[in-house]
Amino acid sequence: MTGIDTPTPAPRVVRAAAWLTLTLAPAGLLLVLDGILELRWWGSDESKHLLALLDNLNTEYGIEPPALLRGREGAVELVVLGILCLGYAALGVWLLRGRLWARTWAIGAGVLTLLLGVIGVGSDATESHTVANYFEQLTGSAIGDRVPEVRELLFPGWYPWAEDIIQGAQVLLTLAALVALASAVISHGDYFTGGREADAPPDEWDSALSRVREQSRRQREADS
């Protein structure tokens, strides 16, 4: 006996869940940066001139303006989602240490983050009146010569695809982290005991997992 407690090494599946959760940190940072860049563009003179030009074309020729990025509100949503991802990613450190509260918060925050990400990706995917379609309308009309004028004021072309890539990565990483965490909880639920008294009664998760294990054991016995 040395008097020093040796921490129990985390099982492989728990380590995988923790590291996948931590990967949401760069995704969250990119979402924040993307949202800030879009907010910066929306506050520029180019965006004001572009909106005025599109409004004039709509008034004179009846061509509705296209969907431009996600709007100011959408840019703020990207920043908020990015901050949420950063907070969610920080839970990976505590998952690695087997903290019960981190397990609970990681599941809740993961589901919320995944839901918000799917909603954002879905809203972008269902948008039909894009900038490309708008240019096609201008080219096919009698005012095709206005296309260069619109392009000159438009945001950088890499903004939309960068946003799509970052959002898609965030959704996939969150889904992978949740699946890994669910697997870790089912297979090594007893690892998440840090921060709880040894003689404390089992919580709801422990009780549910015990029932799942008992049913699995009975099923194996019945099959054999």
C-alpha cells in the first residue's frame, strides 16, 4: 500500500466517446468564426448596396431576391451553435474521468446540438431560390447585363460552401459522439461513478442499464 489511489484507466469505448466529444471543439470554433464573418459581411457597405440593388430589380422587373447566406439571425444562430459545441466538447475531459454529471450533460447537450445542426442543414437544403437560380433568371431575362453588377457586390463565393461543410461536419461528429457515448454507457456504465459516494443508491441511468443487462443475460441463457 502506497497511500496513493491509482485512477482506473478508462475503457477503450469510453476513451473513444470522450475523444469524439472533444472533436466538437474545432467544429464549434469554426462555426463561431463563420458566424462572425457573416455578421461582418452583413454590416458592410457592400451588403447594403446589394440589398438595395436586389430590391430595385424586384420592384422594376418582378424578380424576387435570392436567399443570401442565412441572414443576420442565421449568422447569430451559427455563433450560438458554435459556443454550444465548445461547451459540449469540454465535457469530453470529464467523460474520460468517469463523471456522472458529465455523462448526463453530454447526452442532453449532444441531442440538443444534433437537433439544431440537423435543422440548420435541413433549412439550407430545402432552400430553392438560391443565388445560382437568381443569376439564371437574370440571364434568361432582358436584364442579363445586370449580373456582373450583382456579382461585384456579392459576398465571397467560398462563404456558402464553407458554411455547408462546417455544418455537415458538426452534425456527423455530434452523431458519432452520441453513438459512442451510448455504447460506452451500455457496456461500461459502472465506470461513470466519479464524484458519487460509494454507498450512494443507483441513479435512473444505472437502474435502466441494469435492466438492459439483465434482459440481455436472460436472452443469452434462453438462446443457449
